[in-house]
Amino acid sequence: MSRVNIKPELLCWACERSGRSADDLSKKFPKIEQWKCGETMPTLKQVEAFAKATHVSVGYLFLSEPPVERVPIPDLRTVGNQGIGHPSPDLLDILHLCQQRQTWYRNYAHSTDQEPQDFVGSVTIDAPIVSTAEKMRRAMSFDLEARRKCRTWDEALRMFIQQADDLGVMVMCSSVVGSNNKRKLDTEEFRGFALADNYAPLVFINGADSKSAQMFTLAHEMAHILLGESALSDVSLASTPSRKIEVWCNRVAAEFLVPLQVLEQELPRQDPLGEASQLARRFKVSMLVILRRIFDTKRISRQEFQQAYEAELARIRALSKGGGGNFYLSLGARASKRFARELVVATLEGHTSFTEAFRLLGVKKLATFRDIGRHMEVGI
């Protein structure tokens, strides 16, 4: 049985990178501590299993030293005024998957002579907030009253995503990496990102967040698409982001979802916070967005805003998170209906291999792929 020599520092790096505890990994690999000490060496099969368990490419384990991994797009997330630390494997992998999907769609758009999306990069950061928000509404045919009439946040979010899809933006919303339900995405690490491109603009939303919070994330990332700027974003409304572009995108998103002029007309004269929950339901946004917009009207102090915001955050964190759902409906949300539909068509027409299509959609069986096509209303 052949064994391979893996440097201990690479094993330690992979363990730390994975976020899994030493005890957890020791259950699956009883001799891992011996590998780290050099007392014994793993077999190639064990190395491959270890790489899979720690979500590391096998090739990385044969490097001379641990690689420095960076987010492949501008990382605008901050805590205070400091950047976020090392990205998790889950964040890196979902980013890379979305980039692969975007590359496929860009090539497909070129091959089918599609026109570039002229709204991408159509504004600058110096553009006025109110007029930019109105520009977004017109481009997306975003009807404020129609959204307010939606019965639930989920219905309003689906309508919002469909409007973005109709505009030409691939919106991918998932709480896991690909189709792996064991790899949950963490909202404490990120809530969304934008991949700007004239032919294949893409927005990803962390589906582990509440539906109402996802509304704001989508609006924020759409502002990045309008600027033509890719970014892993900071969408916190509790404080002012340190980056000018994030301040601008937050303000555009808030005005887009809750126009200040409309809100001021609906706020009660007394106790503006008293009807915050009702306003959140009417506008189909999170309480956090409504609280921020009430603060923007200057009807409450920063201290009142901070107290109400922290209380709402505590309430949200105490809520249990559900799961499950229809696989095919979930796939349309995870991979974007626009992307999935065109990928199925291109594959059936022989322009894309089934192997590539399966990889990009995260499926393994032809029967599943055919079912996806039927749910996307593509004749198979």
C-alpha cells in the first residue's frame, strides 16, 4: 500500500480552514495526529478522503506551503473599520461556482448574439440617490403598490427576483453550497454579492437570511450592478459602512424599497416606532429596514434607533430556521431560472456537454436533469 508524504503544516492548514473541530476530524481519521507529527503517512486514498472532508483541492495538499486564499472580487465587508478575516471554504466555493456559471452564460450570450445589458454600469457613485432609485424601479418595472399588495414577504421576494430576471440579471439564492445541504452558508459571514458583467450580470443572495432581509440584499446588490462594480457586500443598516460605495448602495437600496417621501406620509404623528411592524408588512421589507428609514426621517434619535435595531436583531437570532421544500423549485432559486433554462436548452441542442451541465447545476442523474427541464418548461 503506497503512502504519500504530506507536510504537517498543510494538514494543519486544511483542518483550520475547514472550521471542523479536531475531535470531529479525528473520528473520521483516527491517525490524523500521527500524520501531523510525521509518525506515519496517509495513503493516497486517505489524502483524497481528507481533502473532501475539509473541502480542499487535493492538489493544495501537495504544495510546499499553505496557499494564501483571497476573495476573488472586491471584499467590502467590515466590522467597525476593519476588514473581515480569512474567508471560509463555503464562501469561496459558492463564489467560484457563481463565477463558473457566469462564465458559461457570458460565452452562451456571445454565441447566441445577445445584446449587452445597457443598465450595467449605467450610473456613477455621484448619481443622486432618489433619481437612481427611481431609475432602478423603471428598469425593473418595480411597482411599489403591487409589491405592497403581496400577501407574504416570500411572494414579494419572488416577484422582485422575477423582475430582476426579466431585466437580464441572474439571481441565485441559496442557503447552502451548490446542492450540498450539509454545507450551510453563514449570514454572519456574508449576505450577498454582485458579479457585474455586461452580458451576464449575477447577484447571489444568502438564502439563510429571512425573506424580508433578502429583499434588501437584492436591492443593495442591484445597486452594485447599476454601478458596474462586482463586490462582496456589507449590507448592515445599523452603522455607516466605511466604504463610500457601500454607503451609496445602502442608501439607494433603502430608497428603492421604502421611498422616504412615501414613508413620511404614512408615519403616525405620535410614536413613529409604534407602527413599525405594520409598515414593514406594508412595504414588504424587514423591520431593520423600516427602523433605518424611520431614523432617516429624523423622527427618532440615534439612540432610539440603536436600541430598537438591537432588540430586533435579538428577536431575529432567536427564531428557528426551517428547511426542506421542493427540489426543483429550490433549484430554480439556487441557480437562477434564467441560467438553468438556458443551460438545459444549450445542452439539449448539443452546445454544452451533459457533464458540464450536471456540474454547474449540481446534479448527477440524467433523469433529474430531464425533470429540471420539464419544471423549467423546456421540452425534453
